[in-house]
Amino acid sequence: MPKPLLFLDVDGVLNPVCPHPDAGFDTHALFGHAVLLSTRHGEWLRELAGTYELVWATTWEDHANTHIAPVIGLDSLPVVRFSG
């Protein structure tokens, strides 16, 4: 039986708007924007990958694999396409 899908968003989820100062986020300059990311999220997601099929569902599309995944310690994931 296939694993259930777990769709991942970036902005507002992995890149929070106002994280707590002690939450362990690092600032990364990507595409001219400050993006806050935490390796802790990558640890949690790798653990969830044992139960779920992780899929990017973000307007970052393939950029999530090239810019977000390596920073938080994820391998490339399938991508939901939102643009034509």
C-alpha cells in the first residue's frame, strides 16, 4: 500500500513570518528575499518520511529542491506544479 501524501509549503510554514527569536531559524538570502529556515524542520520531515510521501506543494516549485531542501537537509522531492 502506498504511503499517504504530505504536501509541504514554504512561505508561512517552513519560512515563518514572525518566528520566536529562540526558535533556531537562520536567515538565507534567496532571490533577493530574506528566508528563515530551520534544520529542525528537516529533522522532523525526515522522520515523517518514514510514514508519508513528502511532496513540495509551494509556489517555489522546483526552486524548493534546489534552494530549500539542501538547507534543511532533505533530498529532492516530487513537486506539485502550480504554474503553466
